[in-house]
Amino acid sequence: MNTLVDYLDNLFATLPKTKQLEDIRADMLANMEDKYNELKKLGKSENEAIGIVISEFGNIDELLNELDIQLEQKETHFPLLLEEEAEDFLKTSKKASMLIGLGVTLCMLGAALLILFFQLPNFSELAATTIGVTTLLVLVAIAVGLFIYGGMLKDKYKTIEKKGEFSLSFNMKKMLEDKAKAYQPTYALSVIFGVILCILSPVSLFIAMAISEEAVNYGVVALLCIIAIAINIFIYYGGIKDSYNKLLKLEEYSERQKEENKVVGAVAAIIWPLAVCIFLITGLVYQQWHINWIIFPITGLLFAMFSAAYNILKTNETK
């Protein structure tokens, strides 16, 4: 019986995933199973029964014409993705997200340690600069290595990761949809927790300011550490959700959205490192730790406004 299911999965894999065609597939499977059971009762072997059912079924195009179903456009025929390949992709994406999140965290911790060394007693400015910058460079070097390794892990999945050149069987698609749905509450909680951390991160600075002026730098270190944890959460749990979206080819991985993501990603690659540089310069050079934390929420707000405006603009252009 599984042979009939696999046969229909392969037959419908290259057709649009519409409700009408899914209903037709379900009806066809029921009819084929009835025919198969009748043949078995007549003494036919399993292979004989399956062969007869498939041979009597006919061509899919002929059936669609008989049912007067006009397909505007058939999807490009791509090979079916096996369950083992999908599971391996999910595991690899999870590991890559963990490595990338850890790399970003190391970069943030490097900046925090640089500030901390300037605050520690019995440290001359030269010693603090030498040790702090060296530590920052070492952590950034490790982070870059993690980024490269995480990217290399995904290289063997370019057809999924970048091109989307694969098809899903009916059962595979249903299984991934169920897993993605089950993961949604976990992802929602991670986003809520990360946002709460970002909102509360300036509290450490306020507490330090209330203690003494000398403690402000310690508050900045705590702020960067909290933000590092939040970013790690966003990257790790967001990466897992992203892997489900890629497998299911949801709207954000349509051709139009892929182009939008490239532009938004390019802007993000510039604006966020620039925000960190401004934050460190205004703090280390001008000692504005008490106010320069506002750079991050302002950057986030401007970036969100740009992303939304660009998305609306591209949507209007396609209409």
C-alpha cells in the first residue's frame, strides 16, 4: 500500500499545492486502495495488484483534462527531498545557527572586555589598551572561524539553502508542517525573552550610575553581555525557524522576497557594525556611557522603518 502512496506523491510532486489538487489526490488514493483490495480478494499477489492499479490509473495530464482542470503553470520539476536529507538539513542548520550565535556573542564579549580592562584597578592605560585590544582581536578571530565553519556546514545544501531546487512529497510536506507548527510556541517564547532582555539591558547601566560614577563602565559591560545573550537567542532559535521556512518554501523564500532579503541583509551588515563602532567611540573617547546606549534602540527603530518601507515599495511595484 505504501507503494501506491509513494507513486501518487511522485506524480503530484511537480504540480501546484492547491486545495483542489490535494482533494483529487486523496480521492485517487481512496479509489486505488479500493481497487487494490478487490484485486487481492481475487487472489492477485501484491505486486500484481499494484501493477494493475497503476496501469489502469492512466496519465496525470489526461486525468486533469478529463476533470477540466487548467493549470496556469506547473512548477519546475525538481527531485524529491528524502526524509533523511530533510532531517540532516534541520540538524545542520541548528548546529550552524549555534555556531553563528556563539560567534556574535564572542564579538560582543570582546567589546565588553575591552571596556572592563580600562576600568580595572592597577591597570595602566597602555596595559588596558594592549590586553583589551588583543583579547578583542582574538575573540573576533575565533568568531570569524565559527562563521566560516558554520557556512561550510551548509555548503552541501545549496540546493535547499539558496536555490530551493527540490520538491516535497505530500507526506513529507505534512510532516514538516506539523514539526514547524509544534516549534512555533518555542520560537515565540524565545523572541519574547530576547526582546525582554533588550528592553531591560539599560537597567544595568542605570543601577551602576546610581551606585557611583566609577561604576558606569561596569554597567556598560553588563549591558553588552545582556545584549549578547539576546542576540544569541535570536540567531539560534530564528535559524531553526528559518530552516523550516526554507524546506516548506514559505512566502519569505519566494523569488521577490529573496531579492528583498538581499537588500535588507546588505543594509544590516553595514548599519549594525557602524552602530557598535559609534557606541564604542562615544564611550571610550568621549565618556558618554550614560547616554550612548540609546544608539541601539534608535538603530533598531530606523532599521525596522527601512525594512518595512522597502517591503511596501517592492510590493507596490509588483502589483
